[in-house]
Amino acid sequence: QVQLVESGGGLVQPGGSLRLSCTASGSIFSIYAMGWYRQAPGKQRELVASITSGGSTNYADSVKGRSTISRDNAKNTIYLRMNDLKHGDTAVYYCNAAEGPGIDYWGQGTQVTVSS
């Protein structure tokens, strides 16, 4: 089992920045990728960014160029830095850890609201 704890959400003005953190604990040796998903009201959960154990990254087109996902292996933590936030970024952001095909773990979610 893997446990994920997220932090860093909140209220941000349009054009602002934030950094989300997700710390993993438990059987983390089997994780091959971690990432951030988000779900806005009435919409499906979507991938925001992911990073593999080897450091390869992937971003949704909607955040590419203004977001950076990174990891600190010593702290078992990944980060998502988002700049130039837009109203469309408002959502609950979930941390994900992938252990294998169909084996995913999820954090409890953290609310990000972009509003003036």
C-alpha cells in the first residue's frame, strides 16, 4: 500500500503561481510514476503532469509551458509548480502514484481556486 499526502492548494489570483506538494509513504519501492490530476465541477478527472522514476515528464497541453513537475527522491515527494494561473485551472488536484497496470493510488485531493 502507498499513502499520498498533498499540500499547497488554496486561493490564487489570475496570473499568480502556486506549488503543490505530494509526499508518498508505504511501499513506495514499487512506484514507477507519479503525477497530478485535476477534476473541475462537472468534468472528468484529467492528467495535468506526470513524472516517471527515471525523471521523464509529461504535461497536458493546457498547462505546458507554464508548469513544472519535479521530484525529490530523498523526501519521496513530487512537486507541481504552476505559473500564470487561469480561471480554467480551478479544480481539485489529486496526486497519483502508479504501481503497475491498473494499480493506482490517490491522495485526498487539494482545492485550487483561481479567482480575483
